[in-house]
Amino acid sequence: MAFDPDRRSILSLGVASLALWGCGREARAAERFPVMHSDAEWRRLLPAPAYDVLRREGTERPFTSPLNDEHRAGTFACRGCAQPLFASRTKFESGTGWPSFWAPIRGAVGTHTDRSMMMARTEVHCSRCGSHLGHVFDDGPKPTGKRYCMNGVAMTFRPA
């Protein structure tokens, strides 16, 4: 059976995407943040689901985070280093299944272009420890028009 050229193109694109994803991850691992731990230390410090999201850029299943139903006044913080990330007043119901915010606390997050999944998205990470939090999109409410779609397992909540 001959190899179909269309299948070969798709396979090549997939391999190239995986290579680019790996390169981006290695470059990211080389970045320096105020809070740094070895991979073994992160594994000891974090529950397995949080480790997968924060350190391996995983995604929790939608509608599974207890933080979706958190409506008290307070602060959402990074589970990796406890840095405050989002004030509760910026949280809104996006209907996506993940805690969503229209703005982070100034200086609390950084962003990178994420080219995984065959598209360009804006990945959001903690500016203090570099942990992956989620992605930001341009379909949020006023006043910013942004939707910071965060993994609940990547954060903790501190009531005011």
C-alpha cells in the first residue's frame, strides 16, 4: 500500500508541532523566577493534579473545580508559591467550566505564546514561580474584554 501524500503532510505537520512544543517547553524551563524548585521538589510539594497543570501545562477537566462556585470576597493565589493572582471582584461566570477573571492583580502573571494544539493561544503563568495557570482570551466582559480562563487546581482561595 502506497503512502498517501496527504497523510504524509499531516504526519510531518504533527511531528513539527511536537518538536516546536518541546522546544518552547525547554526554553521555558531555562527561565529564572524568584521561586524555583527542582522537578523532584515540585512533585513533593504539589498534589498530582496540581503538579500536572502547574509544571506540565496540563488542563483540569471543565466543571470540576470547587473554585467555580467560590463567590466570597477574597484572593485567588498560585498553588505553587502562594502569590496573589486575582481579586475576587474580577471573577465572572464564563460558562466554560473553569474559573474566569477579567484582570489579574498587577504584576502577578506573565504570558507566552502557546503554539500547542495547532493554534496560537496566550498562555498565562505565575510571575513568581513560572507555574502554568491557564490561558487568556479576548472574549471577556468589560472593562478589559479579557477572559483569564484559569485551572482551579492551579490556585487556592483566601477569604478576605
